[in-house]
Amino acid sequence: QVQLQQWGAGLLKSSETLSLTCAVYGGSFSGYYCSWIRQSPGKGLEWIGEINRSGSTNYNPSLKSRVTISVDTSKNQFFLRMSSVTAADTAVYFCARTPVATPHFDLWGRGTLVTVSS
Amino acid sequence: QTVVTQEPSFSVSPGGTVTLTCGLNSGSVSTTYYPSWYQQTPGQAPRTLIYNTKTRSSGVPDRFSGSILGNKAALTITGAQADDECDYYCVLYMGSGISVFGGGTKLTVL
């Protein structure tokens, strides 16, 4: 059974860089994009961006200038980096998998709470 | 800027039927947007309900169905149960790898 496990630093200060990892266990990236999605406290979900095993990326235009998503296929892991964080970036960050053939999020990580303090 | 619209809240009686919608601030939703629907309870990751407009995800009961109604995507829940009370999100695929979430609908069963 394929699972997504994610981890990363949960407490940051303003202007620091957020860094999260998502590992795919029991399967591979082949045929999928892997996405990052976030949810601010009490708010809705926001798509951040995605990457495939070849390293091709797509980003939310509103976050593109601060976000980098990368992949290490040898480890079946993908990564999120977000620079210059502020309190507005405080959120639960989810990784998720997207089948290339039918765009949607078919498998989710459990989420990582990232809190940015000023 | 593309905005995906959902009703902020909705209520349904136990055993009743409710239809939640997912629209665009400009234009109509069609199957080419690959509408998908997610259910989220507090503190949990979303659960995938419907994708590709009307395909139910594995394990999702047939009380949940997806469609296009007029110019919007729709999620219909029949025989509403108490544990259907949670938040529902739709996602539209805009092409070029861009996905946009709706603001979510908080469903109350009472």
C-alpha cells in the first residue's frame, strides 16, 4: 500500500526558509505528479505546486517567487522550500499525489504544522 | 484571477439530500476542468471523494455522486448521515499543471 510520509521543521522565524520532505513508500513517482498543498488555521486549502519524477514543476503563480519544489528519485522523496516566510505562511502543509492521466489528489500525507513567529 | 466558488455553508436534515456546487467567477465549469471533491474533518488530511467529474474514489459509498449541473460542478450527497458533517472542497484543474481549490463548504447535518 502506497503511503506518503512527510516531515520538516515545525517552528520558524520570519524571513527564514521553510523546508519539508515527503517520502513515497510502497510505490514510485512514475505516472504521477507530487504536490504540496497548505491550509492556514481555520482557512481553506491552497495548492502550492507540483513536480514529476523528471523534475518538471508547476507552481501557484501567487507563491512562485518564493517556492522551490525538487525531487530525489533515488530516495523516492520530494521537497518543498519556501523562502522569506512570514506569519501568513503559518499553516498545515500537506503533500499529495496526482495521477497524470486524471488530475486530482488521490493520496495525501498526514500534514505538517509549520508555525512562523515574528 | 481565477476564483473557484463554493457555498460557504449548507445544512441538510439527516436522511436528506444536498447538492453542493463548484463554480468559476468567470465562465462555466465543464468536464475539461476535471472537477474533484474532497471531504475534510477537523485535524485530518482531506479524503478524496470524487474525481474526473463523477468517478468515485475507492471505498467511497454511492451516496456521494458528482456531476455537472448547469455551469457548475456538483457534489450530491443522498441519505445524509451525522458523520457527513464536515468541510467539502472542490478543485478545478486549469491546465498547464495549475490546480485551484474552492473556498470550501461547511456542511451541517441537523
